[in-house]
Amino acid sequence: MFASKKTYAGLDIGSFGTKTVLLERSGKGFRLLSCQHSSHASEGVLSESELYQEAGLWLKEHAPAQTGVGLGIPQYYGNSMLANFPDGSKAKVRQLVAFETRQLAGISEAAFIEAYQALPAFAERKNPVLICICNENVLQERLQLFREYVGLELQNTALNGIAVLNAYLELCAEDAKDDTKPVLLLDLGQSSSSAIICCGGAPLYISSLTFAAERFDKAIQADDYRHLDENSWQKLADFDFFDDEERSPMLLAARQLEDEIQQIVEHWRELEGEALAKTPMRAVYVCGGASRIGNLLPWLEKYLDVPVHLFGPSWESEPRAEFCCAYGLALQAAGLARLDLSLLPPELRWQKQRQKRFPLLMIALAVLFVAFAYWQCSLYFSLNRDSRRLSRLTAEMEVSGALIDQLDQLQKSQQSYADSIGPLLASSWYVTRLQDAITAMAKACDPEDCFVFLGDETRFFAQEKAKDKTQYKPRAASSTGGLFGIAQPTASGGSGSEAAAAEFPLRLGSMSEPHDLSFICLGFTPFVPGQPYEQVRRIVRHLQAEEAFPGTDILPEQMRARREDIIRPWQQLFRQLPDAQFRPFAFKMPLRQSKGKTRPRQD
């Protein structure tokens, strides 16, 4: 429905006349628009340039400006063959084609243009390839005349024999499907003729004939036919070969045609494989201007002993065999021919390939443009979203920065206040723990028991080391920075906190963390003979039952002996009491914080 329509022309320019066929293609279908035949003698055409000029004038008058033209080349200017190559890649086939082209060109020094097409396997040929060559000088001359006088788009050039075969494959498609028996195609032109032997749509043999229709034109002018009143063409159209005399010029010409046909077939059988060489011809199909001479076809059917048919495009309700070659050229120009062997020069062929691929290029560019536009749009929206998100984050960071500055100021204020009240809190906490220890010892001891020392472990073991290694290590707040650990500058000469820590080593700073605290208790209990340690164990069990000192245990003797200076004065005192005997004890009372009694809050 939406397929574009384009007109294509097949141009068959001969020595005596020009045949032109116009086709209109729409999608995969086509229709025949016009068939035109002009006689050069009647038009007064004398030179080859005038032939092209006349054809160009008719095409410009009857065809659109964008018409694609298929130009025919007489078969005798080229050569064709069907080669059977071994399996191989396209590059290998191209090399073999180049070799066969040199073989076809023979010893000629002229340059040739080649074209080839791989065909489906049939008969004994597994990889058949049809090769056509044409003299490059002849082709360039005709292309120059075409560009100069016709001026339309040259779509394709092909040998007339290939064009006739394409017309046969289109017009006699059902008969062409039979690949068991070969058929003979005869194109009997006015100045040149060609014979094609094909089987199953593949050309087995293509050759030019020395016989042409002008042989009948000369024969009809003989004295034997002066009695006929009609003009020469009418004489030929009405001629009866069966009623003519045995040695008449017309019968001699017909027998010459028959003999050459027999020679062509015999020559093909000598070259063909054994399977097809022994197969008889299924039929003969005749086209060209000479096919309409009298009853030539029935006469050939009688003497060739094979069915002979006329074929050609239907125009004005009758088959027009003279337009068969032009019809095949138009099919090939429209891209509807089964055999598409273009003999265009390499530069024109490359130009046609670019034009053919141009729609694909436009589609690729359109897809690329759509993809690029989609990517740009998605990137635009994505960047907009990221920009808005970053704007929100920037605003939040600005607010956060302001809040951080405020928090740093508050932290500094808190640090200042904490440094002020820290010693009071530490002293209060330590005194509270000491009171808990005194209370626990008071509950654990009997009235006769007494403890003479209660203090933390550091003071007990090394009183002189308390100046260097205290139980609390102040944390330098100025070196770690503000709330988020950002380094803050420290004034030279040290801060007041450092000076206070040096002067008061036991001072608990506001950011200090106390070590694990254990109290040491020294005392005396009455000595009971027989149970010297029972009272000491009872005190230990009582302290272990306390919530604040669950890990209480007896201090080893070697550790207690390090502070004999505490016990010795009391031992001397108890020795002065004659009626009392006391035993010393030493406990280590590790402190465990309870939920109700917490340490100072650590910032």
C-alpha cells in the first residue's frame, strides 16, 4: 500500500532498430507500461550517436526523469560460461573467477570487465558460477554515448543473452522449473542472434549465431519473389516455408538457421557432462524480430523434431517476441531478474552499491540520531535530578556547617565548664567509693576486728610513684580538635590544663577516664587457736557477698610484705597488750560500679 513506485526502462539498441520497454515497480510487483520499436531506416538514423539520441528523446518524452535504465550489450561483444568450482570462500571464488576471465579473454590484449553470480547446485554441478565478460572499450564507448545523449540514470548493463534468459525465467516460470531436460532459447535479431541452452533456470551454454534476420530480408528481395505485391516486411510476415521451392533463397536461409542450431547443440553436447549431454531437448523457445516471419516456427519444429514456442511480453493483447531482450533488461534494471550480472565499470558499480545502501545508511543514521537524542534527554533529566539533589545537599551542608560551628562553640563551653567542675566530681566520686568500702568493712568485721589501712592500690604499692604515674590520665582535648576530630591549633607555652595536671597529678580532669579501681584493706582480727584463718575467711565471704566488691580476695603475702611499714607500728602496739592476740589480714577489694553509683560522665 505504501510502497513507492518507480519506472524502469530496458533499452535494446540494435543496428536496424531500437526496442524500449517501460516497467513500473511497486514493492515486489510490477506492470508493463509501454513497448516502443523504432526503425532506424524509417527514422533516417545514420550514426550510432543518433541511435542513442533518438532513444533518449523518446525516453525523456514518455518516462519520468528518475527512470532507471538497463542498457543491453550485443552478445558478440562478450562471452559467458557456467563454471563448476570446488567448495571455498568468497575470496577463493573471486580468484577462480579472475582466472576463468583470463581464460575467456584468451590472447586478447584488450581489457575486460567481469561479473559473476553463484547459482544453486543442479545436475552434476555442486557449485555452479555463471561468469560474463565484456570488452571494456566497447562498454565505455556505449556508456559515454548513453551519458551524453540519454542522460537518465543508468541502472545496469547486461549482455543480451542474459537479458533473454531473464525474460524467459519470468515469462515461462512454470516451464523453467523443470531441471531434468534442457531447453534452447533463440533470440533471432535483425543484425545479431544468440542461442542459450538452459536447464532449471541455469544457463548451460550461451553463444552468438552468425545467422541474423537480415538474411531473410536479403532473401525476400530475390527475383524469385518479385511476383509478390506486398512490401518486404509484409512478404516476410505472410511467407509460407512449406510451399516454397526446394532451392529457393528463403528455404536456404531457413536451412542455414537450422544447420547452425544443430551445430550449437552438438557443440554443447561435446562440452557438457555425460548425464545432460545424452538428454534430448525438451523444447525450443524463439524470440526476436525474425520469430514473426511467416510460419518459420512450425517449419523449425518439423525439422528440429522438438516443440518450438514463441515467447515474449504481452502487449496490446499479443506476445511481442521482438521486445523480449528489452523486457529482460528492464527486469534486471528493476532488480526483479533472477540473474543479476551487471557489467558496469568498477567505479559505477561502487556508486550503485552506495546508492543501494543509502536507505540503510539513512535508517542507521535515524536510529543513531534517535538513540543519541534519547541518551541526551535521559542525560539532561538525570543531570537535572543530580543538580537538584546536589543543591539540596549543598543547602544541608551549609546548615550543617553552621550547626557544626555552633556545636564546636558549645563543646568548648562545655569543656570549660567541665574543667571547672571536674575536680569536684572526681573527688566526690572517689570519696563516695571510699565510703562504700568503709561501710562494707564495718559490716564485715566483728567488734573485736579492726582495719588500720584502707586506700586504693596505687597509694598502697608505690606512694612515691603517685607523682609520676597517677590513676587518672588526663585527655588533651586541644590536640584532638572539636566535635568531629578536626585538629585545633594549640597556643605555645602549654595550656592551663597541662599546667594544672603537672601541679596536681591526682586531679581528675573533666575528660579523664579512671583506671579500674581496687582498694587495699589492712587490719587485725583476734587470734583463735585451732582456727587461725576462720575469721579472715568469714570477712572475705561477707565482702564477696557485697554488690560493690564481688571480687574480694586475700592479698598474697609477698605483696603485703612490701608495706610492712603500715603493719609494724600496730604490731608493736598489740604486743604491749598482754591479754590479747591479733592476727593481721590484707584484702584486695576490686570495685564494681553499681547502677545507682556511677562514675563521673565521660564526654
